[in-house]
Amino acid sequence: MDTVALTFISVLIVSAISLVGIFTLSMREAVLRKYVLVLVSVAIGALLGDAFLHIIPESIEMFGGSLSGLMVLFGIFSFFLIEKFLHWHHHFRNESEDDKHRKDTHPVGRLVLLSDGVHNFLDGIIIAASYMASPSVGVATTIAVILHEIPQEIGDFGVLIHAGYAKRRALMLNFFSALLAVLGAALALALGAAAESLVSWAVPAAAGGFIYIASADLIPELHKNREQENFALEVLGIILGVTAMYLLLSLE
């Protein structure tokens, strides 16, 4: 099987992981929302673990501490500006639409879709670049990405539910975001060796986006829940997300 076929089969498998939320479709909305803060907690751990344990150390090895730090800060500031725009748009829409036709969703849902889309796009480039190096490297990279995506996609689905999306809509949007991996792979195959340079500069900025979403949007959501019995589950969820990312270090 040639490089192109192997690449697209791999990115389609990775994209299908975003459908993990399909197992919740039979659950009642009220039951799912009761436990959704645990999924948000897993997302916090996965996002921070991915940024601090994987992306930033790799970026420092490549660019050095100062330049890597600047690119991470650029990502944080970029996501701040994007969210500010989303809040303005959200506010304007809520004032201009009829109440009975409005179904509000928190801007953090769209921000997560954006960041996850960028991340999936980069994953597609990375997988394609790995297969261009050799089939064995491509397979190993695909397995690492799959294991990397499982905790993050579970967390992202929980965030979308928490942001106000219905289960089926959250599932569909998460899948469309995941399909950007196919676009990334196609671009990498077209660019060839130049794709590696694109990834090296974009990835630390994506890490800044992960840090921003986890610290500016998701952690404050946990603070809004003042029920003490949920505290242990929230801490456990964060630890689980970080632990999953730490264990993946052994595959790198």
C-alpha cells in the first residue's frame, strides 16, 4: 500500500475517535449533564498535560526557551482575541434575536472547536510527514496520536455539552472538527518536506491555545460549582487527564 493510501486511512481512523461521544446518545440529557463536569475536568488535565509535557518541551528542544516562550504567548494572546470576538458576537446575537428562537451556547464551545480543529489539522500534517519518512514511523505516530486523542476527545465532548450543545450536535461538530486532520494530511502530502517547518512553528502556538482554554475558560467553570461532593471527582478528572498525557511520553 502506498504512502498516500496509508496516510488517509490513518487520519480517517484518528478522525473517527471524535465519535466517542456516540456511547452517550442513549443516556438521558439530565444524567449526562450531571457528570459533564468530570469530563470538563479530564479536558483540563489533557489540555495542560499535552501543552506542558509534550508540546512545550519539544519546542524548547527545537527553538530554545525564549523563542518557544514567545510562540506560546502568541498562542495565548491569539486565543484571548478570538474569544473576545466570540463574546462580542454572542452578545450582539442575543440582543438581536427573538427569545423564543434563541438557544444560547457559551462561546467556550466554539473556542474548543476552533482549538481542536487546529490541533487535528496539525495531527494530519504530522501523520503524513511521518509516513513520508517511512511506513513504520507513520504507523507508530498514528498509534501515538490515537492514544493521545482519546482522553482529549472525551473531554472536548464534555465541554461542548457543558457549553449548551445538544448531544447529537456536539457529536457532529466534534467530528467535523476532527476531519480537518484529512485536510492537514492532504496539505502535507502536497508540500512535502516544507510541511515539517509549518508544524514546528504552529505547534507551540497551539499549546498556548490549550493553556488559555484550560485556565481562562474551563477551570473557572469548575469554580462555579460549589457542591463539595463534586470536588473529589473534579480533582480526579484533572489527574486522570494529566496522567494519560504523561503515560504517552513512553511512546515518543
